[in-house]
Amino acid sequence: MALHFIAFRGDEYVRAVRVFGKPDFIHVGWDRWARHEIVPGDVAVFAKGTADDEPSPYSYPGLYE
């Protein structure tokens, strides 16, 4: 199981870490690559939006923590 944070930009990151702990992966935005990396059993925490949203047609850089 991995913890993914998606689209966090500021203070919400600190609050999410307090609730969920440090993420295994940080995705700058919701794109096809992020959707591909989240597998059954993983937890995805979105700063805004949901996994049901259509991913961006543009790629974001991935950050690994």
C-alpha cells in the first residue's frame, strides 16, 4: 500500500501530513501518469478534485518522497 498526494500547493500539504502521514508519492497534478501509478490498495489524497475527474491531457512532473 502506498500513499499518494495529488495537486497539493501550499498549507493543505502540512494539514494532510498531520492526518495521513508523509506520502510515498507526490503528484503535482492529476494526469494519466498519476492515475497509472495508483493501484488497488493504494490511498490517494487529493487537494482538490477526485479520482473520478478526467486526468489532464498534459503531464506534470512526479515527485518522490
